[in-house]
Amino acid sequence: MAIILFDDNAHQTLRPLTFTRPVADLRIGILTIAEKWAKHLNTGYSFKTQPYLQAKFPQRLENDNLFINGSYCPDERLLEAVSNLRIDEALFNGDVIIAARLDKNSAETFDYASKDFFERKFEHEVTCLRHPEDIFSKNNTELRKDFKLLTVGRTSASLTSTNTIIGNDFFAEEGVVAECSTFNTTNGPIYLGKHTEVWEGTNIRGGFALCEHSQVKMGAKIYGATTIGPYSRVGGEISNAVIWGFSSKGHDGFLGNSVLGEWCNIGADSNNSNLKNNYAEVKLWDYATGHFRKTGLQFCGLIMGDHSKCGINTMFNTGTVVGVSANVFGSTMPINFVPDFGWGGGSEFEIYSIKKMFDTAALVYPRRDRVFDEAEKDILKQVFELTKDYREIY
């Protein structure tokens, strides 16, 4: 059976984070959503996503195909319901399709908006992502589930005696290096992926996940529920943030209730506000509506798309959205929505030319042993075109 993770309209409501990936490629907890399903079902996966993303994230069909909504995270009840589907049956959560099982002919024309299925209902609560803030808001739940999934029946690697581990929900994969640091698991599990490093004087309070080949620098203070994706380096103060991978927040400064995409860089001594001075509900820019949207949250910080960066001493206001490939700098607090491919600070931005952006990416990728290839360039060219209307404010 082929497993295909498909996008529904969450691909629009989760922007800018989904401009450069399918919904199921979002990381929440320890794993991406696609990786969670693959681990549970013990199989590979592919994607049914936006046409301009399909070259990097291809779809593969078999005679028997299980389409799964990429915005839904698996749990025991959902796994059972999905596994029990028969050909031409679909599982619905209200009006939203969670999964459908189809033969190859039907799979080639699958449409998530179609009602041409025998419907089965799923009426239990489940983790589902619809907006960017859902990622840090629901990270605690998914981190605990992923920790159990990845560590059950296994024994943690040992750390040296210079470290202090409080509680029992601690797991280190092979190749972990840590010295003179404190790991407190009483409020959530702590997971250290393969070949990660925690430098001296770090204090980590779970839940926390450090994915493979990432580093925490000296004296960092990290609070749960926080996830640092692979090949990243972090320092300073971090609270309830998700950094997907290949990104750096390597210096002092606060990052809280936030999500950073891949290939981002936060300059030294930069901070974000995660609480308004009047304690009011935070609003976020919504690409789907073109307006600011109420989040229902009192704590909400920075949402930053892939390839974006900020200079030293940047101060982000509460509920700031920075699009893909933006470059933010200057002594004035930037506006709450920095459109994709914006270059500047405060309310004064120019267009960051795609050629200059490509030149930078060509230097950055080799630092993580990656190749900035034509597939990546084609995606970013398309994002540049898709977001041109948002840059008309300049």
C-alpha cells in the first residue's frame, strides 16, 4: 500500500510556512507529520501537494493507495480508524476528509473536496494544524507522543557525570556530547538526537527535543515545549519555540512562542515580544484573507518563513509574521507583517531581488553540506511570483 500525504486548504492558512513545503513536511514535536505516519505504519510515503512543489516532493502511486490529510497528526484512535478503511472508503472529521483509500485509477484523480466516497466518521479529538501558531501551541502534546514513539523499549546512551539529569523522561541517541549541563524532565521529556551537542553551562527544562547534528551553545536557557530541528545551532533564551532545521539562533536574545522555518538566521542580541503590554489577544497576519486574524492567544511571538534573516539587535513586536526570504535589519522595530522577499527595517522595505537571494543561498547551503539545486530555485521563483501582491505596500 502506498501512503500519500495530501494538502487541503490548510496549505493556504499555514503560510508562509507552507510556501516552500507540503503541510505534512511541517515539524511538530520531534518528527515531521509525514515521518510520524511513516513510523507508525512502518512504510514509506510520498506527497500530493501544490504543482510547483511536486518536483521536490513527488507523488508515488501503487495499486492500493491510502491518502492521508497532511495536517492531521496520528494517534492510536486515528491510526486504527485509518487502517480499517477499505477501497473507496473515506474517513471524515466533520466536513474535513482525513483519509481515503483508493485503487490506482481513482487515486490518479483524487480530490480532497470530493464527496464521492463511502463515508466513515471520526469524532474524537486529534492534533490538527490549521494556522502557524498551532505549531508551538500544540508542540507539547506532539513532543510527548513522539518521545514515546521513538524511545519505547530502548535504552538511552549515557552522558558524563558532569551533567545533572532530573527525572526519568530523558533519552540520548548515540553520539551525543554534553558537559556540565542540567536537564530537568519533571515538566516534560527531553530527547537528544544523534550526534548532537549541548555545551557547558546549559539549563534545559523539558519538554525539549534536539534533532540530529544540532548544537546548543554555552549558557543557553531553554524552556518547554521547544523543538530544535536538525543541523541547527541555538543559544540565549528560548521558550516554547519550534525551529525546523538548518537554522541558527546562536547568540543571546529571547525567542518565545515562535516558529522559525529552515535556513533562517537570527542576529546577535535579537529578541521577540510574546506578550502585549496590555495583555490583549494577539493577532497575526493571515495570507488566506489578506488581513490580521485573531489567534485567541495571549502569548504569541514570531512566525518566520524559510530563508529569512535578521540583523543584530532586531526587536520583533508581539505577533510578527516574516515571510519567505526576507532580510530584516535596522534600529527600528519592524512592522508586524514583513512580506516575502522584503529587505529593510521599520516600515521601510525594498524588494530583495531573487538573484541576490540565490547568491546568498549558494553560500549558505554548503555550510550544512547541502546543494542549492534547480528544484530549490524553481520553488523560490514561484514563491516570489505568488507573493508579489504583498510587496505592493513598499
